[in-house]
Amino acid sequence: MATKSSQNATGYVVFISLLFDLLAFTMILPLFPSLLDYYKQHDSGGLYQWLEQQISVFQKTIGVPDKFNGVLFGGILGSLFSFLQFASSPILGGISDVYGRKPVMIICLVGILSSYIIWSKATTFSLFVWSRIIGGLSKGNVSLSMAIVTDVYIPEKRGRGMAMIGIAFSVGFVFGPMIGAGYAKWSHGQEGAWFVQPALLAVVLTIINIIFVTFTFNESLPKKNRASSVAGKLSEAFTYINVIDLFKFKLLDGVVPSEDIKKLRTLGTVYFTYLFLYSGLEFTLTFLTHNKFGYTSMQQGWMFFGIGITMAILQGGWVRRIPPARTAKTATLGLLLIAPSFICVGMAESPPLFIFGLFLYAVSTSIVVPCMTTLASHYGSNSHKGKAMGTFRSLGALARAVGPVFASILYWSIGPRITYCIGGILLLLPWFLLKKTLKDIKEKI
């Protein structure tokens, strides 16, 4: 295990690398609706127009407005990106167990760089789709960062490393969308496609990240601790991708008490159901504000900034100090708050109700994932906790892969108001499931 000074050094390298990555990654979030509008107007005879032709008959039958096509195509792209990340991350992690973290991390960052370069040249929708495909396949750097933390921190101190990863996400999601939106607003007045400047900034940030990792990151997985068989690690990786095996927590069969596996399955089901519904509604949020309130990219950026600041304050000042005995109750509270938050957002016709819904959304989001992850971490011995948490995270990744396309289809076919109300009501299900099993989980803690 690494010394305290090398632990801190590696932790800061992971934090800074993730911050560069997330600033580049989140810049596109407030731009998505405007990007889809751009391709609708400028991709004549291309993929976007072809897709519209494929859905035109059904669209006319149920009376869907043309402006909703963007959210449908955006949802498909969002799910495609997340699914590719879900599928590639365990495989890249398995390869890094054999060959080391650093070379695989650099390969991931080069892939991400390629996706941004293609985005900067994406004057057609098909090129933009290719950029998202390559980006999704290369997005294993986040799971690799968690593996690096596991490499260098002892179990008792691992929470510190994971907290630094959480802080990087908070800072990235606070400032990235604002930077992207501000840059897009400026570039609208320049010649050529307006999105090129934000894409080039993402390219620059990723180049800096590659140079930074190359020269400052010392390999965290010594050769003596590496796996010897690529085939064995890939077999384990495919278990993280197999949906049935995931829900069964198959990697823990025979090594963790069956009662603990049963509770983990319940937590996994709650986590998946929550993220499946939540991620879909979260993804369509920018389209809702774009279509319903006419938000510009800059206004979208301010919205993300407000949400991010609220989450950062709550996570930094309250959530990280929640006593272990209150984790389950706090998770239940977070799950309860997300239901009315989306209902308020969907029903809102004016700013006050919409802002109140966003506030509840930020409060709930700051609570649920950290608390649910903490609950799951209590199961399994130290030697098997990695597999338990890996399975848990993969369930979350799978939910994020299928949620956006499901919500986008609903949004496209029945409109945002009914979609958000249905989603909000269904989000009471994970709250009910967790509340029902609260006593058993508290006994474990």
C-alpha cells in the first residue's frame, strides 16, 4: 500500500485529471437542444432528415410537434453514449488490472480527445453521432479513477479518495455548463458553426489532461499486484455487463452470506429503479426548458450552475457529515423528495413553481447516490467489497443507459407534462421499497 504522501499526491492527480475531463464533458449539456436544432436546419439530406422521415407517419398519427423530434433523437444519443460507457468501462478496467492503470487511462483520454476533435468538425449529424460513439467507448477514465483510489488508499481511508472524486464531479458540473454556454453565446457572433469554439475548448482541456497524466501520474498498480490472465479479467468484466448476473450480484455467490446478497439485491433494485427514472427525466430537462420556456444555452448554463452550487453546499456541509446510523433514513428522505420535484417541474407554467421543483431536485440529488452507495458498501468483506461496489455501480450505469431513451420516447409521444407527472409518481416506488426494508438495512449498519 502506498505511503500517506504518495496517497495524497495520487489523490490530487486523480482529482485534477477528472476536473479537466468533467469541465470538457459537461460543456455540451446546455448546448444539446440548440445542437439538435442546428442539425435539423443544416443537415439537409443527411442522417437527421432521414430519421425524421422514418418517424413521420407515426408522428402525424399521434400529432407530435416537430419541435419534439430533437428530444427523441437526443434521448437515443444519450442512451447510446451511456450504454457504450456501461459496456466498455468494465472491459477497460479488466485490461488495466493486467497491464496497469496508466497506459489504459491515457488510451481512454486519447479516445475522448478524438471524440472532441470529430465534434469540432461535425457539420453533419452523422459526424456528431460518431463523436458520441467514440466518446462513450472511451469514457472508462471515471471507473479507472475509482480503481486508482482503491489501489493507493487503505479501506479505512478510501472514503477520502472517493470524496475527492465527488468534489471533482461537483465542481465540473457547476462550472462546465456555464463555460460551454458562455463560449457558445460568444461564438454565435463569429463566422462558421457556433459549436466549434466550445468543442475546440474541450479539445484543449483534454490535451492538457493527457500531458498532465503522462508526466505526473505514477502507476498505482504494481506489477506484483496485477492479474496474470487477461481472459480471466475479461470474463469477470462480462459479468458486470450481463444484466441477469448484475441483478443477482453473481460475482458474490459463495463468498458472501446469502442473507447479505439478498439485501444487496434489494438495494440494487432500488438503485436501478431510481436511476432509470431519474436519469431519463434529468436528461430531458434541458429540452423541457428549451421547448416550454424558450431557454437559451446561457440560461441553461445558469440553471445547471444553480443546481450545482446547491448540491455542492449540501454535500460539503451536510451530506458528508451524516452519521452512519442515519444514512438509510436520509436516503429514504432523498427518494421521497425527488417525486414532487419532477411533478413540480412538469406542471410549472411560471418560474416560481419551476424553481421550487429544481430546488427539491438539487436537494434530492445531493443525497440519494452518496447515501445509497454508502449503504451498499456495508456488505461484503474487504476482499469482496470491490466486486459488490462494482456490481452496484454497473447497475447504476445500466439504468443511465436505458433511462434517457425511455423518457425521451414518452416526452416525444405524450408531452413533457404527463411524462414528468408519470415519472414523479413512479419514483415513489424506490422510496417505498427502501422504506419497506429499512429495518433490515439499519441492523446491518
